[in-house]
Amino acid sequence: MSTPLNQDERTLRARVAAHTLHVTHGPHETTAAARAAFLARFEDQVDPERVLPAGDRLRRARHALKAHMSRLALASAKARRQERTARGEEELDALLG
């Protein structure tokens, strides 16, 4: 019976596995199914009944994806601004004592 791996050993084992995977497969190939499933979510959003021609559905899905990513970027920018503001207020409080 082998001893359990510690966190560092598990990390190294995972790193070996990842490098071994990339020896035989390209990154585009290994993520193809995940990317297709992610885009399918947006195709379902813009054309759930599949009545649009495939080209139109794909074009709209890509725009829906870009809108989603833009919303995430906006939320991230707001959060960073709030963090900077809060940090600035804390620094000011510390200076004023």
C-alpha cells in the first residue's frame, strides 16, 4: 500500500499529466468539446427552436458571447474601482489616525 501524496506531490503529478497530454494533443484539440458546449449555450439563447439558418444563429451566438464577456469585463472594472476606492479610504483613515 502506498502512502498518500502530499499537496506538492499531487501538484507535480498533475503537472506531469498535463505535459504528457500536450505531447500528443494540441491545445485547440483538447478544448474543442468545451468550447463547442460553451458556444451552444449562446446558440440556445439566441435561437432555442433552431429556426434560424445556421450562419445567422452562429453570428448571433457570437454576438451574445461578446455581450456576455463585455458584461463580465464591466463588472470586473466596477469591482476593481470599488476596491481602489475602499483601499484609498482605508489609507486615508490610517493617515488621519
